[in-house]
Amino acid sequence: MTDFLFYLNLGWEHIISLDALDHQLFVLVLVAVYALKDWKKILWIVTAFTVGHSITLALSILDVVRVSGKWVEFLIPLTIVITALDNILMRNRQNNLMKMNYYLALFFGLIHGMGFANTARMMMANEQHIFLPLLGFNIGLELGQIVVVVVILIVQFLLLNLFKVNKKDWILFVSSAVFALSLKMALERIPF
């Protein structure tokens, strides 16, 4: 049980810590287009991200997949750039938004999972079974993401309802700010 709690805490820290800005920004632009009433959709999307993240971690720990850390550090902010740009360009079209964001979250979760893969490989390689550590880590990650989502939704609710900010303006502002920040991060990390 101690190992499970250790990995659960590790997953929690992976999304909640100040070093997790890239994951937090990704969750922010992923969720910015939804409202509190869409909590089921949001839960599915956040879970899709965790599933993608989990697949990459498992494949990495089993040494099936290895990607250069420099490329991963570049690709992670690039996924955020793409998601933010998608919000900016498609903010007026809500058709198939859920389906598209679900697949983006799943695919980009694969990439984000590589960001922790090398550390996980070293930590979990000595474990007899990887199931329990992976389960603990992913539950911690999911719980952390849910906390991040709740904070985002509370802020959004207050801005839209209390301060009467227009939802399209909210999406455009958040997505543009995250786009600029993540583009800067990606440009600083070009692996050439």
C-alpha cells in the first residue's frame, strides 16, 4: 500500500506542482471552451488525456517506446499551441467539439506522457509488477487534473456570471494568452 500511495502522490505532484505549468496550461485551454454544466464532457476529456498519458508511460517502462527528451520537451508546448490555436480558430463552431477535443486530449496525452517517461522508467524498472505503480500514478494524475479543472471552472463561472464577461471573449483571451506563452516555450525548446 505504501508503494501505491507513493506513486499516487507522484502523479498528484506531476500535475499540481509549480513545475507542471505545461500540463496546467494544456488543461486550461482544453477546458476553457466548456461550462460548469458540461462537467461530464470535461471528465471524459480529462480522462482521455490520462489514458494517453498512461499508455505512453506503460510503453516506456516496458521499454517499447523511447523518444529523445529534447524532442519531448519541444512537443509538449507544441501540443498546447495547437490546442490553443484550435480554440481561437474554431471558437464559434461548437459542432463535434467534444469528439475533436477528446481525440486531441488522447493523442496529446501520449506526448505529455513521454515527459515523465524517463523518470518513470528509472523509478519503476525495479518494480516486480508495473500495474500498481502505474495505477497509483494515474489516479494521482487524474485527481490532480480534476482539482485543476475545478479551479478553472470556478474562475470561469465567476467571470462569466458575476463579472458578465462574454464567453467568446473568455475563450479568446485565455486561448490567446496560453498560445503566446506556450509558443514561447516551444521556440525556446526547438531541438536543433
